[in-house]
Amino acid sequence: MSDAGDTNDTVLSVRSGRLSFGERTLWSDLDLDLRRGEFLTVLGSNGSGKSSLLKAVLGLQRLTAGSITIDGRTVTHGDRHVGYVPQQRLIPPGTPMRGRDLVALGLDGHRPGLPMLGRREARRRVTEMIEAAGATGYADRPVGRLSGGEQQRLRVAQALVGDPSVLLCDEPLLSLDLQQQRAVSALIDARRRSHGTPVVFVTHDVNPILAATDRILYFANGRHRLGTPDEVLRSDVLSELYGTPVEVARIRGRVVVLGTPDDAHCEADHGDQVHQRWAG
Amino acid sequence: MTHLLPLVGPEGWARVFNFEDYGRLLQLVQYSLLAAAVLGVVGGIVGVFVMQRDMAFAVHGISELSFAGAAAALLLGTSVVAGSLVGSVVAAVAIGLLGPRARDRNSVIGVLMPFGLGLGILFLALYDGRASSKFGLLTGQIISVDGPQLGWLIAICAVALAIVLVIWRPLLFDSLDPDVAAARGVPVRTVSLLFMVALGLVVSVAVQIVGALLVLALLVTPAAAALRVSASPVVVPVLAASFAVLAAVGGILLALGGSLPISPYVTTISFLTYLVCRVVGSVGTRT
């Protein structure tokens, strides 16, 4: 699956998707086919419906209209064929859990009963996944004592250990430093290349994953654009989408989008969102 | 002041420690000891989840409403165990229904708790029975709980333990990362509510044994102590349960030798365990 563009087998499919809350429509007429091994990056302002799209794919948010299927099946509530990596949120130091236990929850955390009783097969899969995530060195240490980047690698391993059909990531790089961002995104990228697991990656900042991105889904103003980075990250395309002049600049390989409505107070918004996550 | 018994000098020590007739006393309280041990096991284990879910304040709130229920039962002449059970399960489920947001939850508990405590005090004021029954609800009265009621306390603990054992893994997942647990198909609301029911059950028993004001000594301190010395998902619940049993059973055994209520013994043992664990935890690296 080194070249996702050659394959045509669709894993995730959204047909005429619409999501409204009362009068407010976040997005509508969304048609999306995610192919095996494809890396889709989802961009847009706060509240434009990026995370709601993930919730809808997880079956936790009902679409107002349209349908979502994975491997041809309609998604169910808390779909176990979907892997999910949340925003980085520090695990409290006193949490009685090792890295290994956190990964194992991705395999059997939904089952009743006590953890880790027997099941050699499960233990083997957890160990393999930890190895693949390059987390063997700290897998037996208390999770609350690991760095944000180490915790996030374990969360990716947790999302992947059940061998999901699709991997969803909701701002997984937030508040990680540059090196940690690279390690975590490389891990996600490697998996879709080795196993063909397609990725839907919601983010504020496209730059850490620009090289991996096959297509971009950009939400703004209740509308969206879908296409390759070169097709979407253009001044004319985004100006039309936002309805105001927006400038897309490429500086030393980095993409900078200027003039979007939430551009001026970007930092404040950012902080707010983190805050809400904590409260929620 | 002559009516006050001295707490210093030889006479005073006899109130704190006096082990004459100890064997005979021990026989009288063997079922109380059994109830305390069972409560210790369940309370210690539930406490680990209380710590992870940041619910210490909720435990306190539930115990105050459990006290109100018990006081109402005392006034109505019905079973105190049933009264405290109804009070704490209703409170626990109500808090559970408020949802997971700790800040909202705490403010509602802060509003409910004094109301419950006030109701309880009103019921006690209206009740004209034995004064020791009144005081016992706040500070513990295990010795005065009779045989059939002790059987009920043990049964309630067993039900709570069964609930926790069944939901253990999804509860662990939900305590760690509720969003991810929901994404993985964990019925997070059901699991949270079941945990609250189990918590309510345990609190209602703890109110009978150490009293409403001191429930935290068995539901929070042992788990907090265990978390100081280990981060293992196996060692922490085992240690927490052992510490809680030590405090509950040890407290009764020591109280038998004096004329003081059991609560100060229970809380002191519990607190000392915590202090020792803090020291051990800061010296050694955690396993």
C-alpha cells in the first residue's frame, strides 16, 4: 500500500452527509470516499464541524441527513472497527496503570470483568503493537509518569491494537513539542503504509503532516472543499470558501493561512478549546 | 467539670486502652468484625476508582445524604440500614446523572450536602429515642448494630463488590479517557451509573460503621495511601483493600479495649497508614 492513489477500494464512505444543530448547519452535501491507505487531513475553524465529523464516523453523533458506511456497513454506536486517538491530555501522575495496560484497553477495554486474566493471544498482540510503536522502553512504567509524547504514542498504539478499518485522530499533536509531533505523526503514517489503514486526521496546523497528506477536507462557513493540498490550500479557493480575502503563503516549505476570521485571535481560541476539553 | 471523664493519667489511659475481659468482648463483636472486614475490602477497592474519577467530594456528599436517610428512618421507626441505603443510593445516582464534569458536579454536591445534613439534624431533633443512636450515625456505631442488620451490611457490600468486578475494565477505561472509551463502544453512562450505585451501597454501609462524617477514612484514605507506593493495576487495589481492612478491623479491636467510640481508632490507623505510605513512596521508586 505504498501508493494509495493506485488503489480504488473504498473503506469509509459518506453520502450526502449533513449535520445541523437547530438552525445552524455545520456542513451539508458531504460526499467522501476514503480509500485504503489514504491520509485525509481535516482543516477548518473552531466549531466548523471537524470533530463532529469524527463523532459521526464513530456513530456517537447522528447525521441530520445522509449516511456513513465503513466497509459497506452502516456505522454503529461506538463502532469497534474504528480506531480513535484523542487530543493529548496529560494522564494524572497517580494513575494506577502501566503503558501496557493502556494499550490493552484498546483490545478489550469494552468487555466486562477484570483486565488481563489469561488470554496469551491478547498479551502477544499488545506486546507486538508496543514494539511497532517504538514504546517498548517505557511500556512497563506508570503512564502518569511518562511525557506527553510518550503517552500519545501509547494512545496511538491503543487505537491501532485492535487492527481498525479506519483510524481517526482528533488533534493528536496538540501541545506536543516538534520532535514529539514528528514521532507521533510518523507512527500514524507508517501504519497506513504497512497495513493500509486509512487515516482521518483533524488538526489546526497542517504543517506537521503536510508531507503525509493525500487529500484535504476544509470546512468553513457551513461549506467545504475536498481535494489534494495543492487544490485546496490556495488563496482563491479559501477566499471563496470563507467569503473574505484569505492569503495562503508557502514559506520555507510551511503553509501559512492568513486572514481567516479566527486568525487574529487564534491563540485565544486554541486555549479555549483545550480548556473545554479538560472541563468535558 | 467533674462529670467529664479524665483523658490523662492512669484513669484516662484505661479509657483508651483496657484489655480486661477482652476474649469475652471479642466473641460478642465477631460479626461486627466480619462486617468491618468485608467493608474494608470493598471500600478500599471502590476507593481506587473514587481517586481516579476525582470523586472524593462526591463520597462526602453521598454520606451526608445517607445520614439524612438514616435519621429519617430512625424518626419513622423503620430500619436505619434501609434508610441510609435509600439516602445514599438516591444521592449517588443523582450525582451520577449530573454527568462527568467535575466542576458542575462539585458545585451541585456543595449545594446538596448542607441541605442533607440539615435535614438529618432536623430528624434527629424530632426523634426522642436514645441519644447514642443519634450521635452514632455521625460518628459510627457498629457495636450497636444487631445481628440481622449486620447480615444486611455484609450482603450490601457483596452486591457492591459484584457490580465493581463486572464493570471493572470498562470502568477503568472510562476513568482514564471517557471520550476514547465511548468511541470504543463502552456504554459510558451505564458504566458510570452502575459505579455510582456501587458507591452508594458501600457508603451506606460505611455510614453504619464509621459514621457519616468519617466515611472518607475508609473510602479515600486507603486508596490514596496505596497510590503513593504503587502504580500497578493489581497492587494498588490489593493494598487499598488491605489498608481499609486494617483500619476498620483494627479500629474495632482497639476500641474494644477502651470506652471511646471506634471512629477515632479507625481514622487514626487510616491516617498513619497514609503517612507511612507517603514516606515510603517518596523514598523508594514506585513499582
